Amino acid sequence: MEIFLLTMALLVLIGASNVIQRLIPFVPVPIIQIGLGIAAAYMPFVHHVPFEPELFFVLFIAPLLFNDGKITPREELWRLRSPILLLALGLVFATVLLVGPFIHWLIPAIPLSAAFALAAILSPTDAVAVGSISGRAKLPGGILRLLEGEALMNDASGLVAFNFAIAATVTGYFSITHAAGSFVVIALGGLAVGAALGFAAVWLRVWLRRWGMEDVTVHMLILILTPFLIFLAAEHLHVSGILAVVAAGVVHAVERDRMGPSTIRLNVVSDSTWSVILFCLNGLVFMLLGFEIPAVITNIWEDPNYNNGQVIGYIFAITALLLALRFVWVWASERRWKPSLLTALSGVRGAVTLAGAFSIPLLLGDGSPFPERSLILFICAGVILLTLVIASIFLPLLTREPGAAQAGSAEAAAKEAERRARIKVLEAGLRTVQDELREDNQAAALAIKADYAQRLQELRIGLAAETESRSAVVPLRLEALEAERRLAREWLADGRITPQLEEAFQSSLNRVELALTNRFKLLAALLYSLFIRLFTKRGRLRKARLKAERVKEEYKELKQAAIAASIERVRELEDQYSPDLIQAMMGHYREMALRLRGAQLGRGETGTAAERRELEQKAVQAERNEIQRLFEEGGIDRKLAAKLRVYVNYREASLHENEQLGTHAAH
């Protein structure tokens, strides 16, 4: 029960961390989650739960690295294979050979073999931490791919070196020849086992589809279990489980690229499922890291044999040497100081380091305690926190683009940032439409894709006038809506329409205005109107009357006249708004008029019109999700996020109008 309560508490705190990050967006989510994990350790109903490294690796590291293998671009990894291997293998062993003796010199109480073990477990960077920091830091693409490739491989090399150093400390025996040979077998064996089992999993899913088993649930279950089973199988064969799941992830990426239209639904479900799994696992990794830190610190802090200030000095000295060595190693081949510095500061240590440290045995082979085990754990925890803080502070500063004020063009820089963000948002909607493309909705999907392509083209060629005019879109739309309202009231007064039709028309305009303004008062009015329609006889009779063919024709006639009134009102305001905005607004209403008269909407809720509305709604939701992601990762600030949401609301208002046209012009 205690473990269940702890798990529930950590999951709740993961959600809370994202809420907190919205309030303080300059603080990375991992640091917030570590802090919340530390707080969770002091909850009254939670006692210390022993940290099991083997369970941690199979439960967290295996699926995370499997997913990284699936999504990391293979072409770029292959192009960067030499620098990746230099970091993932060369730098790891250089760290062990250089930092190990330094640790022994700095802390003589730690034997040389144990110092080598500490250096080895501090050598690998953490893929989860690197990914969380890179989203905020806006690292150049080449450096980001280099870091991703390094993080996929250096866990294995660092852990192998760590295990050999631990074995040498425990047994007192070490053979460089045996260690080198074992490393080759463990690494290549892990890649081979992972690739073979990955192909087996792919073959199983293909065979099931050929057999007629298209159940998405079954295929998703196989996909979720794959990294766990492959990791356990590789470890059972005494090869690298980490490299095995990475290789299996790459194999599944190849399979995904070759999938046809029949597997689109599986891809959509897979992406959604994995996004939830990864969100929870990423958060739990940092939460558990924070959860274990108090116990590690307490052992040293309350021990009179250690000087607390001196121990903290050890952490700073070792971290400084790790970063300096990393900088020199990269600079030796890069010969450019800024990329080298960015790569060095991005060497964030994470939960893999702490998990490895916890796997250090309590006793040596002769039964004596492992030397300075508590101090080694404390240093690992300190280096993890310090590298994370350093990266969080300095990477955004170093990657920040030159201020527009410095160039004398702050306004132009802000517009350019907005343009880039809008491109990303539109690309998210376009990807959703592409993912939903099927044979039965091809016409609708291609039409929407063409619309997205046109808008993306306009943004990419830098239409500044269009960007400027958007700030005035909502007021002008509200003026046009008011013209429609006045016309409806005039027709009601002249007896040309019934009160019921006028009310239905005003209700449709209310929904458009709600999408544009998000007014809570208007929302309450709409909910009240819905209540009246559902629970009163008058509402039911009115709904029945509105279904009559005659009323639908009257609605079409009213809407056509209202569109003409809107166009006339826009013309009256042309001296108050930019010509570009006036033309765009008039084009919008002319398109509505054409669609109202068009026969394509005569199919009502079937055919291309209904399919298009469904796809457009999914694309709009994808745009909203992308805005939220950009804000949470620090890519945009709160003000720009709100502005982007206004654009999406404006598009949604158009969708509501078109839906009303389709509803009342049908049949």
C-alpha cells in the first residue's frame, strides 16, 4: 500500500510540476520535479523505499531509450557517427583514465579502483536530461543530434567501465585485456540481440496483420512490452540491455517508415499512447532522483567524519574537471569555441548515474565495507544537480539570439519570432492532417493540406503586412457580426422571419463570437440556452420546427443577406483598418457566400464536407497542443502564446460558421 500511495503521489506531483512551470517558465521542469521529489521524501505517510537499480533500468531506462531510438533521425546519426563515437566511447574512457586518478588524489580515502568506478559512472550523459534541457536552450540542430546520439550509446560504455572498476575493487583483480574483450562482446552482442529481437517483434506484428488481426489494442500491447522484454533478454545473455533497446528502437523506426495507409490508425494510437507513457516516465525519473537525494545527503551531512564544506568543494572540483575535459575533447576536433562550449555544458548527468551508484555493493569480497560508498553516492547526486543547474542557466544565455535592440530592430525581431512560432503551429496541424489521411477522406485531406501549404508559404516568405493586420482581426470580425445581428433584428421587425429563426441565427453568431473572444459571460448564456432547449417543451417544439425544409431555406436566405451586410460594413470601415485586412476579411465573407450557394454542402453530414470539418477540428486541436508545448519548453513566452491562441480561435470561429452553413443549408 505504501508503494501505491507513493506512486500516486509522484504522479500527482508530475502534473503539478507542469502547472508550476507555467507560473515560473524560466525554471526547467526537471529541476521543479527534482524539488518536488525531495518534498515527497518528507511526506508523513512515506517511508524510505529501497532504490533497486535493476528495476530502475528495466522500468524507466529501457522504454525511454527504445523511444529515443525510434524517433532520432537515423540519417543524421549516421552522418555524425565519428563525433558520436568519439564522445560515447573515447570521451568516456578518457574520463575514466583522467578523472579517476584526480578523484583519488583529491580524496585519498577513496581507493584508485573505486575512484575509477566513480569516474566511470559520472561519464555518461543522460538522454532524458539532455532532451529536457535542449527544448529550452534552442541548441543548433547539429549539436542536438550529436548529444542525442552520444546519450544513446555512452550509457552502455560508462556502465561497462563502471562494472569492471567495481569488480576490480571488490576482488582486487583487473585485466585490461579481459576488460577490452568483454566490452566488445557486451556492446556488439547488445546491438545484435536488440536488432534480432526487434526484427522478431516487427515480424510478429506483420504476421498478425496478414492473418487478419488488425486489433490496435493487441499491436499496442506488443509494442509496449517490446523494450522491457528485449532489455531483460539481453541482460540474461550478459550483453548490453541498453544498446539492445536502442537497436530495437531503430529497427521499429525503419518499420514505421515502410508502413502503408492501413497502419495509420495504429501510428496515431501509438503516438498518443507513447506520449502519455513518456510523460509519466520522464517525470518519474526526476521525481525518484529527488526522492533519493535526502537520504543520500543525510548520510554525509550528519556524519562527523566529513566536513560538509569540504565535501561540497569535492563536487564543484569534480564537476569543473568533467566539464573542462569535455570542452577540450570537443574543441580538439571542432576548433570552434562556442559549439565546443555548448556541447560541454550540455553534458548533463542524470538518473543513470545515480542508479549506477546505488548498485555499488555494500561489502567487498573479504567482507569489509565498500570504501566511502556514502561519499560516492553523495558526490554523484551533487554532480547531477550541479550539471543540471549549470546547463539550465548558461545554455539559454549562450543560445539566445542577439537582441533586436542591439541591432536596432526589436520590433522586427519580435515579428520574426512570432512568424517562426506560427510556422511551427501550422506544421503541427498539417502533420495531423497527414497522419489522418485515408482513402475514404483523401479529397477532404488534400484540400486542407493545400490550405495549410498556402498559409505556410505566405509565412515563410515573410508577409509582414499580414502579420501586422492580425492584431485587428477580432475587432473587425465583431463589427461584421454586429452587422449580421442588426440585419436579423430588422428582418424580425419586418416580419420576414419568425422569432424562433431569429433566435437560432443569433445563437449561431454567439458561438462564433465565443470562439473569437472566449467570454465567460457569453458561455454561461449559451449553457443556459442549451438547458432551455433540452428541458422545456417550448425548446423541443422549436427544435422540431427548425428541422422543417422551409425554415432551412429561410435560414439560407437570411445568412446570404447577413453576409452581404457584413461585406458592406467592412467596406464602411476601410479607412480604419489596413487595406490588407479589409481585403482578407471581404475575401473571407465572399468565400462563405460561395460555400453557402455551393452544391457540395448539400450532402449535409456525409461526404467530403463532414470529413473536412472533422479533419479541420483535429488540426485545430493539434495547433493548440503545439502552442502549449512551445510555451512549456520555453520556445515562446506567455504573451506570444496568448497571441497564437487568438489566431487559432479565429480559425475555429470560421469553422463554427462553416458548420452552421452546413447544418442549415443541408437537406
